[in-house]
Amino acid sequence: MISLKVPGHRIDYVSAVRLRRPEFKVHEAGRQRCIREQRRNVHAWVVGEVEHLERGGVEAVTRDERYRRAVYDPWKGSTFVDAETFEPVITASEAVMVGKDVHYLP
């Protein structure tokens, strides 16, 4: 599940969400605490304008070759990176989060 925080609203939990103009953020102090304590904590997130994800949208994204996959591992680096090229991912035109997977359009 994804924790979805919209300013002025309660936190909602969703299985998938589409974000326009996302920014991929990592709080470095939280990352260092994670490494020091050898325990995961919430210190990385994706921020953007929430957009409705139409029915069938998740399957369409996972099959669309234009979308790339972003990953984050606090022990391997301080930013989200492209799953294939390992280039840092800081912003994108769109992102679709499905469970723990993040698909983005550069």
C-alpha cells in the first residue's frame, strides 16, 4: 500500500497513484539514521500533483515502453535511480506508483 498525503486531508492508503511533475526526494539525515541503525525508516518519498488513475491504467503503464522504473536503496545511494542505467532520478514529467514500484516518464 501507498500512503497518500494530500495537504489539508487525512492520509489515505491506495494501491496505485499517478503523479504529475513528480519530485523524488530523500531526507539525508533519515537515510544516515537508517544506515546507522541498520533499520528501514520513512525518509524517501515522491511528491507531485495527484491525478486520477483510470481503470486499467496500471496495466497500461507496466506495458508502456516509454515508462522507466525508479528504485531506491539507502545502502547503495542517496537518490532514487533508474533501475537499468542507475542514473539519478530527481524529477520526471509523470510517475505512477503501484505498490512498491515506481514507474516514471522522463
